[in-house]
Amino acid sequence: MRLEEEIMQNKFKNEYHRLSVNVIYSGNWINLMSCKYLKPFGLTSAQFNVLRILRGQYPKPVTVNLIIERMLDKMSNASRIVDKLVQKKLSERKICFKDRRRVDVVITNKGMKLLNEIAKCEDEWFSRFKVLNVNEAKKLNTLLDKLRG
């Protein structure tokens, strides 16, 4: 559906104004779809993102600062998210032996198993994007990278 119909606005100042609204609207739409996709697994998008960061670094522990650097949503409270994952037994906090002021975070076996379970459903999630062919997806990726410059 066209942006104008989705937000019930027919006029924009120019194509760049329309683009900025379209990117924000589309990003929020994708985030909403992501939330719906992850809800049956008991995760938020931010929690899923942190688990994937932890899996990517496994078996090495990571600091909360590294998690913050790598998160997709820079406005998320990484410490609070890690606390939630610890409560769910999907990650663990460990005091660093070299620097007792530093706290390391690692993914647990339960966290790994949950990510593997989610991965089994990825095709369903990615099917939402298959309205674009591979070349269109590549072009959109290139354009978005260029936009962030």
C-alpha cells in the first residue's frame, strides 16, 4: 500500500520529505512485524538483538559497552535488557577475573537453544520481504547504506 494511503496524507513538501516519512514509517512497520514474530518466543526485538550479539561472540564473554556499540537500537537500555535475559536464564553475568569492576555477559545453553528454535521459523519471517526480488533487495540495501553514508 502506498504511504499516502497508509498515513492518510496526500501532500509532502517534496520527495525528500516523503522519503524521510516513508523510511520512518517502514522502519516502525518492520519493528512491529518483528515484535509479532518474536512474541511467541517471549522476546522483544532488543532482547533478540542482544542474544544474537552474545551468540556471535560466544564463547568469549562481552561487556555491556560492547553490546551497546553493536545494538541496532542505540536508544535501548542494554543493562536492563541483559538483566531481563539473566532473569529468563538466557544469559549470565560474570565478574571478570582480570578486572573485578568489569562485568562480562555470556549466552547460556538455554539462550542458544532458543535462538536455534527461532531460526527454524526464519523463512516465514523473511517471506515478508520476498515481495522484492533479490536484485531489488540488493538495490534497496545499497540505497539504505548510501543514505546512512
